[in-house]
Amino acid sequence: MLRRKLRKGIRALAGGATPSRPGEGEPHPIPSFGGDTVVHAPKRANGGDEALMRKVAAKVTRLYLTTIDQPLAERRATIAEALGLD
């Protein structure tokens, strides 16, 4: 779907149209889940890092979805508190 939209936009631009911008006219940026939260965790001595990463990623994803309407700073604070990072 994204590729189709990009191709359509490229063709429109090549034809002289003004490209549309995501969120144009919106009062706030479009929320995304693309890395606005970084969780630091020391490497485990017994291995098991992949299991830890999966567990933390699943928890952060649930937190993102439940805090999507919060402003970014508030969302980050909520996530940090829920993960015990505050």
C-alpha cells in the first residue's frame, strides 16, 4: 500500500502536481511507532537476550497502543514508568 502511494505521488510530481504531505493540515504530527523510545538493558550473562528483547518489545508495543493519544513527552514518561526506567 505504501509503495503504491509512493509511486502515485512520484508520477503526480513528474506530471507537475504539487506533492501531498503526510498530515498536511493536521494540528499534530502523525504518531508512529518508529523508534521514539529506546530501552537500554545490560547483556545477560546467561544469554537469553533474544527472549528478553521479544518480551520488552511486546510490552512496549502494548504501551504504545494504550498511550497513542498522549503527547510524546507524556507517552515517553508513561512507558518509562511502566518499564521501571524512571
